[in-house]
Amino acid sequence: MAVDSTSPSERIVDALGTLSTGTPVSEVARRLLDLFTSGSLEPGTRLPSERQLASSLAVGRSAVREALAALEIIGIVDVRPGSGTFLRGQASELLPQTLRWGLLIGEKNTSELIELRAGLEIYVARLAATRASDAARASLRAHVQEMRGAGTDLAAFARADLSFHLDLAESVENATLHDLLHVVRSLLQVYADRAVHSREEAEVAVREHEAVTDALDARDPAAAASAMAAHMVTAGERLARLVEDG
């Protein structure tokens, strides 16, 4: 059997292909991400030099440099001065960072993120009705009580609300779904922290969360999904108003 004598750097260069002239930095980063998450490279692989990458992609070195800098910020690569640039983790470990990057460099449409979050939360609620443990359901009940007990402290209410949704996602034991929802939620968090701005709105949200936990306790997937859908309607409307107001 023939032995592949090419180096990892040579294989990377061969796999990249060229991009069109004037390609933006985001497209350079996308092409690199596609390769890094393909599973064909081992963690710790040393990447080709900026010059080699630029030549392979048919772009300027500055575009490669900026793309690598961005990928370092989100934890995809490790740039070591004097040593080179190295791939950090396994393809599966790069998923959360890749999702975040894809959403950040895409055509940012907050209304679409709100819709995506709603769909994910509804699906999670449906799964949690059959997957959440007794301990997880008790924790969710406790978060609802924290929300109710927050009174006029809307910051405390927001923290309990976030904890509820984080624990709900954790309860279904689906790491990929959890990571995707975490990324989407984090991109909306600047609005979500301010979404409930009156005690009356908080009381509505408490009742909506109680409806979700009632359905979870009943182990009723359809009811859990329906309750979360109702909550996402009002939550989405509040977020949309904040986005419109800036």
C-alpha cells in the first residue's frame, strides 16, 4: 500500500482551492473553517504559513492574517509567535465556536435569530418532557420560584429566567442542541437581559414558565411544546420591540 509522504501543510494547501479576487476576510475564514471542521486534521496540526495560505487561496496575505486573527479570538486556532499557527481541538470540539462564527459573520438579522431561538426552545421543551430527570424538573421549579420571588428586582428575575432556560436545555442531554441554543441565546442576550421591564410583564412570564413545568411534570411532550410556544410568542414580541427601539 502506498504511503502518503506529503506533509500536513501540503495537504492543507492542496485542499483549500482558490477564492475569487477581492474575496472578503469572512470568506477566507469560512474556507479555513470548512477544512478545520472536516475531521481530516489532527489537533495540534501546524498550519501552512500566511504566504502559503495566501498563495493557495489566491488572496492577499493581509486577508489571511485577519482571518487567522479572528479564528484565534473564537478559539479555533492558536497563533504562537515564532512557531506558527496550530489547530486547537477535534472537529467536534470546534462546533460551538464554528456556530458562533457563522452567525456573527452572516447577514445579521435579529428577527431571524428570535425565530430560531423560539423553534429550538420549543423542541427542547418537547424533548425535556420525556428526558428531564426528577432532579432537573425540581431545579426548573426552583428557578420559577426565584422568578416569582424577585419582586421588583428585574435583574434577579432575568438571572432566574436565564437559569431556567439553561437548565432546561441541559436536561435533554443533547450536546449539539445545547451548544446551538447557547450560541443563539448569547447573541440575543443583550436584548434578553432588558426584555422584561415591568412587574406585570414578569408575572406573565412566571405563569408561562409554570405552564411549561406543569407539562414537564405531567411528562406531556405536546403540552410542553405548546406551553413553550406560547411563552416564545410573548418573549419574542418583547425582544422585537427592544430591537426596534435600539
